[in-house]
Amino acid sequence: MADDETHSTPVAIVGGGPVGLVLALFLDFYGVKSTIFNTEPNERWHPKGNGQNARTMEHYRRLGFSDEVRKLGLPPDHPFDQAYFTRLSKHEIFRFPMPNREERIAMRKDMPITDQLPEPMFHVNQMYVERFLLQKARASANIDVRFGWQVEWFTQDETQVRIAARKLDSGEQSVWTAPYAVGCDGARGFIRKTLGIAYEGDVQAKGAYWAGQFYSVHMRIPDLYPKFVGHRRAWMYWAVNPDPRTRGVLIALNGIDEFMMLIKPKDGWTEVNTDEVVGWVQQSIGADIPVEIIGYYPWSAGQALVAERYKAGRIMIAGDAAHVFTPTGGFGMNTGIDDSVNLAWKLAAMLQGWGGAKLLDSYQAERKPVGYRNTGASRKYASLMHDAVVPEAIEADGPAGDAARFAGANLTYVRKNHFVRPEHMDAVGVQIGGRYDGSPVVVSDGEPPADIFPATYDEYIPSGIPGGRAPHLWLDAERSMGSSLFDRFGKGFTLLRFNGAGNTEALAQAAAKRGIPLAIVDVDLPEGRELYGRDLALIRPDQFIAWRGDGLPDNVDTLLDKVTGQ
């Protein structure tokens, strides 16, 4: 049944995964309405990625709910350790300890004022976060959530986008107009393909260890905790033994009875043989206990693809529509959320009348290089993953078994694993070290030193040079919500003034005259001036540095023209 009325929305978002939902939530944060179309009627309740990285957690803090996200998934006292066993019911050969969520947040009070991880990475499966984000979106009056609606066609001209959508359960059809639309509908999504935007990059050779077709298997194992690992809990349980088919990895989901496992299909499989998978899991455990397969879902590893364009007219793409990752490192969803945060304030600026004609073009200029960088980082970490030659005696009792287990614990498969690294080294440069050098809406202030954007991806050096994330500071000893410098930033631009910097009224007046939201924050800590390197720093709504100086420029309107894309 067709709806004769044409509906309107400021921003149409096609795709209701985490990238689309965060885009809608940030638009709501800036006071902008949006409509989300998603073919499936609800979030897909199946395990996916397992890490909300430090930058993503900062975005959740910005929206006011990072603490709520940290309550999802595992119980508060459940460790995030990596534990290696011959089989999960047998010998534990190595453990890399990590604090549970309560311990890690308590560590904030012991961190220096210049701690750059106010919201450290949190391990929780994406399915829990998606459900949470969808609940937040549905609770917002500014977000029209249309799950169960399939977009069937769209057109655009110089003034608007037209979208036709159909409600799948009733057949109801509607046409929508929007000044802007964003495709967040994934690598196989309708928007990118219809726009004719191709991917650049390649797919890793199938012979690589961490490449090709995989399945994410969701399972319930009610006896595993009470019988075998309840007294030696971990987040990831690795089985290391001579049988390649049982060298599996079980990832804890709820800390009670639900787990996920990543498997490669056997040659000749047209779908997952659940009976065989149950057998593998039981062999990895070393006990014939009940294993219930809840579901499975395919995904491909080894890809490093970036869209040739992120923008076509009034339509942008974000998330997997813009870049496709091998899953190693968990960078895919997190990079997509960063896309949304970059794009949201620019869309808000355009719709509210203070963004210039070049502002939306800066989205591709800034995010496409990051897409290349992050897909490259994921590919690099995947290349370090390999299988192992495990000592045959590793499961034996006595001195020979002890020696084999010692050798097994020191395999590079164990010790050089991507997951066995301290937090401050775990791809921290990828998480919070992205830069927008050369952006048309950033005022450069010298060439960034090479060590600021290290090629290793594992280091982050805070810098006040425009084009990077604003360095973080704790402003009081409480280290709670409101204690972070980031908590003091306004919803628009923020001018940081260090140690009683001079009169900035000219900038405030010029911004007010043009309708540009601007907050002014005084920072008296000497560490702030040292980090930022100037008396003044102008921070964008996405917490990136747009400009810095020891005094305002002679023409503040020229500065505002630059940073707003005029």
C-alpha cells in the first residue's frame, strides 16, 4: 500500500548498525533530526567484533553513556585475561593478565594528569552494544527509527535526496526527501553499489593463515564454567595442542554460559556442519559436555579495501560501505564510528547554516587517508597471526610433559599474539593517533614530526599540532565524569586558553555573529600549555585541533572561514 504523502527528514541514514546509530545519536547531540532505515526489523543478535576501542569509548563518553556501555557483557569482576590451555579442562600453560572493568576504571586515579587513555578500550561483544545503541536511538525524539524498512530506490539533485522505502511486514511504501543522506549499509549495501563507487585495494591471498572465509559461531556451554574454568576465568580461552582442528579460541560473551568461536569451513562445506563443530569444541575442552550451537554467521578475512569516493553529491558513505577490513585488531566498526563522528558535526553545521560550501568535501579528504591507514594496520596485525607447531608431549604427565608445556608457553603463537600486549601498546596509535594533516579545514602550524604518527601503529605521542586529536588532561583528582578536559568541551568549537592567555573577545563576537557555536575554556594547569605548545587552541566539535596560536590572528573571520569550510 502506497503512502501518498512525501515525508521529509534533515538526514536520511540507510543502515542501522553501530555506525548508522552513532551517526544518528551525534546528530541528536547537535540538535539535528534524522531518520534511520534498516532492512532487518531488529539488531542482529549474533556475536561480531569484541572491542570498543579507546576512541570509540571517548565518543560514548561525549554522548554521556560510556559508563553504561561498560556495564554490558561480562560481569564486573570477570577478568579480561588471555589464557592458554592444552585443553580447557586440562593444563593451563600461560596467562596474560588484564584488569577487569572495575579495576581498570579504578586505575584512573593513579594515572598522571596527562593520561591519554581516559576511556580505555573495553572488551564487549558488538551485539550487546548494538542493542544498547538502538534502545538509545528509539528513546530520542529526534531520531525516527524505521527498522524493517527497505530502501528500494533513491535519486538526488542539487537541492535534495529522494528515497523510496517499503515496510517489509506490511508492504507499506513511502517516499522521503532529505537535504542529505548517508549510506551506512555495509560492504554489500545498496547505496554504494547504486552510486557506482568501487573499492580500491586488494584481498589477501587465500593461503594466508588469517584470510578467506570464516564463520562466527555462537554457542552455549552451560557446564564449562562450573566444571572447568570457573576458578580460572578469562576473556579468551586458547587451546594449544597437537591437533590443528582443536586449536580453537573460545571468547566469553556473558561470563556464564555463552561463547563465540571463529572457525574456517572445511573444503566441500556448503554450510556449517554443526555436529562437527560441536565435536571440535568438545575436543578443545577435553570433555564430552553439552554444547549448543545457537547460530553462525559468515565473514571474510584478509581484505583491505577503501572506497574510491566517500561522497557523491549530497550522499555520503560511512563504515563498511567506505572500507572493508580483515577483522584482526577490531578496527572496522571503530573506524566506522569515527567516520560518523567526523561527519555528524559537518552535517549539523550545514543544516544549521554555519557550515561552508567546502565543509562536507573535507569528510572524504580527512577520512579516506585514515581508511587506508587503518586497513593497512589491520592487514599488518593479521600477517603476524600464524599457526603453531605444538610439541607432541604437551599433554603428557611427568617431566617430559612439563618441558613440552614450557616450550608451548613460549611459542610465538602464544607470546607474539596480537592480544598479548599491554594496553598502552595495543595499537594505541591506530586508536587515538589518527591525523587530518593537509585537511582543507585545518590551519597548519608546521610539519608534524614523524614520531607523532608512527608507522608501527603501536605508539601515540600527544601533540598540539593542528590536525590531530586534542591531547587529554585530567582537571581534578576525582577522575570521574566532569573531570576530563574533554568533558568541558562545548557542542560546537571550543577555544582553550592556557595560563591566562590574552583577550579573545573578537573571536567570540565573530562566532556569535555567524551563528557558530563556540565555548571558551580556561585551563590553568601548566601541563596543558606544555602539551598544546601555544597559549590558544581551537578545538573542533569532533575533538580535533583546528588551529593554535599565541594570540588571535588579525582577521578572525578568515580563521572562521577556514575551519568551517567557507
